[in-house]
Amino acid sequence: MGELLQDIEQWRLPLGRWVAQFVDWLTETFPAFFEFLTNVLLGAYEALADLFTWPPDVVMILILGVLGLLARGWKFGIGGTAALFLISLLNLWEPAMETLALIVGSVVIATVLAIPVGIAAARSDVVSNAVRPVLDFMQTMPPLVYLIPAIFFFGVGVVPGLIATIVFAMPPGVRLTELGIRQVDQEVVEAGHAFGSSPGEILRQIQIPLARPTIMAGVNQVIMLALSMVVLAGFVGAPGLGQEVLSALSRVEIGPGAEAGLSVVILAIYLDRVTAALGTRSGTSGRLAKLKGRLAKAK
Amino acid sequence: MAAIRAEGLYKVFGRRPDDVVRQLRDGASTEEVAAQGATPAVIDVGFEVQPGEIFVVMGLSGSGKSTLIRMLNGLLTPSAGHVHVGGRDVAELDAKSLRQLRSEEMSMVFQHFALLPHRTVLENAAYALKIRGFDKEARDKKGRDALNLVGLSGWEDKLPGQLSGGMKQRVGLARALAAETDIMLMDEAFSALDPLIRREMQDQLIDLQKRLDKTIVFITHDLNEAMRLGDRIAMMRAGRIVQIGTSEEILREPANDYVAEFVKDVDRTRVLTAASVMEPVSSPAASTDDSHGGYDTVAADTLLADVFAMTDRRPLPLAVVDGDNQTLGVIREQHLLHAMVSADAGQDREQEASHG
């Protein structure tokens, strides 16, 4: 009797083992799928990293500076250029561009996945209710935990970093897209119906344009989360500033750690401000639109 | 043929609407079905709107008038009953024919304008035409024409956010006019506007209607507005139509205490006409008498407000004449005073009591 009680007390639910078995099963059953995904993601990353590191540092800094100027004005343009130049002075430009390539790659993929899911969730309560717990799971699971199965599926390096980043960064994109579309003035949507628009026309001509600021705020959040995750992705061998942080950490060196950390912050602030500006500007005002207008006139 | 014919319309929100409709048909009260968690918004409503008529649905908020107008163009599906527009039953149409009906036969004007904030005034005005697939040139032309009709020429390239409330609603009106539909649904179209602007818009609508001869269903909670605009008025209360009639009919013979209470505050001198308060002449001989009994004359359709205004120049009694200068009746002092007293409310109550 006493032994039985002891057994019961020591028994635990082998959830972890089940998950591990499931992961094994997945990798053994669909090797071609994971190989394909690996090749695609790796190819995309390498193309982006080559593109960003191809111009000399100064040229790339100036390009980014001009983008900042167009998006937010001359103050930010000059400040941004100076801050980016600081990264270059720290001799961290190449890892910074690798990090940028990881971010751009994962953000594009996360956004392309998130926006349609958000739209579907906005249009159907069933989808919304099904998606919400999945998003909760993706957002609250400690990010390092994704990295473990990601290694199993994709090995060490860029790809598990990208996958973990996409999973971690996607939820606000879905949530804010859904919120934005649900918040569109119902009377305007009704006006669309009342003049005979089809649901697709209402989505394209009314809901998405009016939800754009909120959707862009979502994309902005996706970028911010991607940045924080991309550093952690250094743990699974993803290149970039994460590697610098990791090596500083493993050698307990304050100096290089601070330099790499500062570079991440500069990149983060730059990306945040530029994408936030793109979201709040409506289609008919703003520097980009003015520039477009001027170009159109010149033609 | 009627432009719009509604018969036996019900709209019940909540659970088991079919069942609730059955109960209501069997005489259940609104309170009884509300206790089951159902909200009957429209109950057994029927009416016909003639081509070229302004038909006003008047009721307080929660009376079901907005639900009713949305069933006319299929934005809401009736729980029971039918809406016929141009011989077609709206509820029977598939999605595509319904969209066609909305874009080609019925346009709509909204309380809060419902303009697309990211499109220019001209693009908003031409919205219906874009949906119908007109090319840009045709859209721009018709859009400009419609903006011209509502007095907004020169504002084509502005955004709705740059316009005042009254101007926004003019764009809303232009959007409905540019669609070139025979029927216009106007849902509290002027309710969000300042009183002065509202008045201006009402005048503009009356003026446009003289030229364009649309069939208009106009929803309002403002009885003065209803009486100014409506050829006929349907008074709604708690989902039911309690009376349909011209403003004069409703003012002179309110169907029940509720309507009587409502019309108490209406400026009667701007609704009643000379013909409606006169004492008709008895003999046909008198009506052909060119001297009009020696009295000054007033046209039959003159509003009482104007009759009052002329009494300082033309002493009472006045002879009421029609377009052929035939005498129809006489207005004496007591007729004018009598007309100012609220529609013999006591007498009506007696009538109701004897009916009930």
C-alpha cells in the first residue's frame, strides 16, 4: 500500500516525452518538406544578406539615411545617419546587416502570413476564436523553447533562427490586422454594401485602406519582436549581432557586449521610427506621396 | 404600380425568430416575446410607396425605422414578409442580383454620411459608378454633375475630412444622385446636422425632388422634418406602423393618443392649408359666383401661416378659391381659431372609446 502511494506521488505526466516523440515523428515522416523549407529560407536570407553587405558601408548608411529622411524628415534623416555610422565605427556593420537581413526575411514572411489570417479572423468569429489561443501560445511560450524543436527540424544556423523569429513575431500582426478591420466604421462598410459592392471590393476599397494605420502598427510590432528574437537566435547559430552578443556573454566581456547591444538598439529605433511613420501617413499626404506626385508631374 | 411594396414585414433579432414571428401573429405582445430573449424590431409592417413620392417613416429611436429601411434594400433579411421593388421580391434575390438592385435601382444616404475618408469628394460622389464598372471619364462627368446639383462645384479634389458636416452630407446626397437610381433611401440623413443647415438641406431636397422626381423613403425622428418633406408619413411606434397619411391627415385625425401627443408641438400653421380649415360652400350656384360673396380671395393650397399674414391687408372672412377661380369655401375667424386647437383631442378619445 505504502509503495503504491509512493509510486503515485512519483508519477508524472510525460508531456515532454510525448512532444519529443511527436517532433521525432515529424522529422522522420516529412524530411523532404523540412529540407525544402530550409533551402528556401536559407536562399532568401543569403540573397538579402548579400544585397545589404554588397554596397560599401558608407553608401548603405546613406541609403538608409535618405529613407529615414523621406519617412520622417531631415532631423531624423541626419540623426539616423549619424547613429548608423556609429555602428560602422564600432566595426559591427557587417553583423548588423546580417541581422537586418534576418529581420527583413522573417518580417516579410511573418507579415505575409499574419495579414491574411488577421483578415480571416476579422470576417469570421469562428476563425477568430480558433486563432486566438494559438496566438496566445506563440506569444507567451518562452522564445528559447522554440529554438529547441527548430534545431531538430532545421539543424543549426540561419533557418531555425528565422523560423523561431517568425513564430515569435507573427502574433501582433494577426491581432492588429483583425482589430483594425473590425474597427472600421460599420456605416462606411454598410454604405459599400448599399451601393452594391461585393465583399471583396469592400475589403480592398474600404476595410483594408481604413484599417491601414492599425495594420501598419501591427507590422511595426512584428519588426520590434523580430529584432528582440533575432538576437536570441544567435544561440542556435544564426549570424549577425546575436553572435556578437553571445560571444561577449560566453567570455563575460562587458565592452564588446555593450557595443553589440547598442548596435541592436540603434537598428531597432531606426526601424521602429521608419515603419511607424509609414503607418501613420495616409496615402495622399506625406513625403513619399509628395515625392510620388512630383515624379508623376515630371513625367 | 407601386415603386416599393412591403407586406407583412417582421424582423426579430435574437433566438428562434420564426417561432417569435408565429407568436406575434397569434397576438403575443412585444413584452411577452422580449421575455424569451427576442427583440422584435419590426412587427407586421405593410405599405406602398408610389413612384415620385417622398414617403417619410417617422418614429423615435428604437421604433424600428432604421431596421425597416435596411430591409428595403436587403441589408437586413426580413424574418417574415416580403419587400417588392419593381416587381421583384428582395428577399428572393441571390447575392449578385441583390448587388445589382442596390447599385442600379436603390441608392442610400446615411446619417453619419459614411464617406470614404481616403477618397476625394469626386471619387466619393462617383463611388456607385465605379462599382458598376463605368470608365473613369464617365464616372468623373456624372460625379461632377451630381456635385453641381448639390452646389459643391469646386470641391471635387478635397478630402471629406476637409468639409463641414453639411457639405459632407451634400457629398452623400451627390453619391446617391450620381448612381441615377429611381429610388433613394435616406436614413436620418439630416439628423446629425445643425438646425439651420438641416433646414437648408431640406429645402435643397424639396427643390431637387421637383426636378428629379425620385421615389424617396426618408427616415426621421423629427416630426417637423417629416411634415415638411413627406407626401405621406408612416408613424412608427415599437416596431409597428400606427398611422399612414398625409401630414394634414395625421394632424387633423391622429389615429391614437400617441400620435396626438406627438403632433401637439407641430407648427400647425405650416402644415394646414386654407382648404383644410374652410367651411365648404353648400350650393353649387355660390361656387360659380364671380364676386365670391363680396369677400377677398385666397388660394386653396395657401398655408395657414400665409393666411394669417394676409389678414392685415385682406379682412376676414376670406373666400377660398381653386385654380379656376371657383369658390370652394369660406374662412371665418372661428375657423382659424379652431384650427389652432390641437385636433379635437377630446373628440378623438371618444371615438376611440366607442371603437374599442
